[in-house]
Amino acid sequence: MRPLSHSSISLYRECPQKYKFKYIDKLPEKPKHFFSFGHSVHTALEFFYGVPALPAPSLEEVLGHYKKNWESKGYKDTKAEAEYFEEGQRILTSFYQKHIGDFKPPLFAEYGFTFEVDGVPVTGKVDRIDKLENNKIAIVDYKTGKAFDLSRVKEDSQLTMYQMACEELLGLKVDSLTFYHLPSLTALTVIPHSQGQITNLRKTIVQVSESIQEKSFDPKPEERKCSWCDYKPLCPVFKHLYATQDQGASAAFDGDLFADHSQDENLAALVDRYGKIKEEAKEVEDRIEDVKGQILDLLKKKGYVRAFGKNYEVSAAHEEKWDFKDKEQVLEVLRQAGFYDKVLAPSAPQIQKLMKDPGLPPLLRMKLEQLGTLVQHPVLRCKKVDEE
Ligand code: SF4
């Protein structure tokens, strides 16, 4: 049996069917920008702490390593990627400045382990292990996602697993466990997890392993979770909602003389027509932008704000938009002046975005849902069949 990891155990518990797609059938998921980003920053920190002895690498070397090993998969577009790249540089620079003063090479940077829990092979990687003067160790795991509080550090079984692995394999007692939230440079540290937590994790590992060996892979659907699942078109719960590419390929003859393929054929033809028109519209938009740029350049050179062709006229104007850096302060000023309600309409895009956020606390979501009605508008997304 392949070793279990913290993430594979979590995935099995979240949805056994999804575990099967990923780890047994080995079907790839779409690249996710947050994994690429996290990995790029982790790799740079591994380089920083990877020296066997002083001196520490310079900031330029750390940033150079970051740039060289940047992972660009999964970003929406080049603009989003550039923003994340800069954010990573900011994080690494601040981290370096905060910690270079007390830099000491750790006992391990990226400590990979494999051990057995009641006969079940378990594997993982600890970001950093520091050896302390009391001959104990401090375990540090970096996080680049959303902020969290101390209760997560006290409870998270990833840290319990690291504690178990390090104590067993290194023969050293754990003194502290830390999740280090990199974007805010906040290290949240707790004392070692309890024997009860260790016992519970051991039981979970054995239970998950047994269920996997019994080939228990039932889907565990849950609305928000499934909406993010790349395997949805293959999942037994949702498969019937998705026409396959084969059905679309001119609804090719499948040996069934009596099957009615006419609707599939119509649908396939309409899908292609829709995609083609969208492509043409994009080309036209690009041409409009190009001609618009040339006109604006000439208007500027001439000092005109209006010009005529034979059949059309154009006039130049400026659309203005304010960009506020400290949004909290702006909201406070508006709140004090009694204008807060005007800007914070419930239809504001930020609230819509919040409602889609899987990290929204369930109680808050429930309260907001009670206050509103979900209005659905049909949306038709379109891309080439061979695009990611
Ligand atoms: S769509 Fe939902 S139920 Fe199906 S595999 Fe994904 S998470 Fe599991």
C-alpha cells in the first residue's frame, strides 16, 4: 500500500471518491495558483534555511532563487501571476529582514519522513525543525493562505503527525509546534499536542487505511466542496449533468441504430457555433482597441478632443476612477459621516465575492443567506476543448 500523508488522509475523509480519482486512478487535477504560489515561497525558504553553517544566504540570493524556481501554473492570467510574484517577493523580503538578525541553520529544512503507524506507512515533509538548547526540537510549518487563529494550531492533525514522526524517528522530544503565517509574518506557537490527540490520529490513520484497502470509495457530496472539485464531470453523483466530448464529436455513431442522436448533434453544432462567434467577437474587440489607440494617439498629437470621418465622429473624454490604498480608513471616514450604508449596498461586488468564499464562517453564511434570496442568471462559459 502506498504511504498515507496528511493531505491524502484529509482528502479521504473529505470525500473517498475524490481520493480514489486522485490517488488510485491518478487523474490529475487542474493546476491551482495557490499551490504554485505556496510552493514557490516554500522553495525559497528551504534555500534560505538550507545552508549547513553560517553565513546565511543574502537577500539577493534568496530572491534570485525564488525567481529561478517560480512556478507559473494555475494563474488566471499574466497580470494575476505578476501580482502574486510581487507578493512573494514582499513576503520573502519582510521575512528575511525580520529573521536575519537571529538566523541559525536549523536541524532540518524540509525534513522528509516515512514511518509506520500500527503497520500503516505514513509519509510527510516538515518545513523546518530547530534544535533548542534544552535538547528538544521546535517544529515549524509555513502557511501562505488565509490567516487563522491559535485554535487551529492547537487542533491541526498535520502538526500532531509531524510531532509523532519527529519524536519517533529523531528520538528527540518536541518542545513546540508552530504554524507560521507568512503573509502577516505571524508565528502561532503551541505546546506539543496531547497524548489523546496522538491516539485519535493513530486511530484515524488505521481506519482510513482499512477503508482504502476495503475499496470503500463512496462519494461524499457537499455543495461547496463539490463546486471546487475538478472530478465533478466524472463523479457518479454529477456525471449525468455533463455531456462527454465523444457525444460532442458530431455525436458519432456508437453502434446503437435506434438511439436518437439528433439532440446531441444539434447541441454539438450550437456549442461550436457559439465558440466560433465568441472568437470572432474577441478578434473584433482587439481590432477596435487597436484603432481606438491609434485615434487617441493622433488626437493627442493634434491637441483635438473631437474628430470626424465621413460617416462617424469621435470625441475623447476621461473616465475617472479612484483607487484607495487603506480601505479600512476610507470606510471609517464614511461611517463617521453617515455615508457608510450608501457604499456598502448588499449587492456590492465584494459581498457577492464573500458569499462565494468557502472560508466564510457557516454561521455568518447562514445569517446572510436568511437575509437574501439567491437569484440565478444563466451563464455560458466557453473555451476550446483542448484548453486547460
Ligand atoms: S464532486 Fe463531490 S462527491 Fe464527487 S468526487 Fe468531487 S467532492 Fe466527491
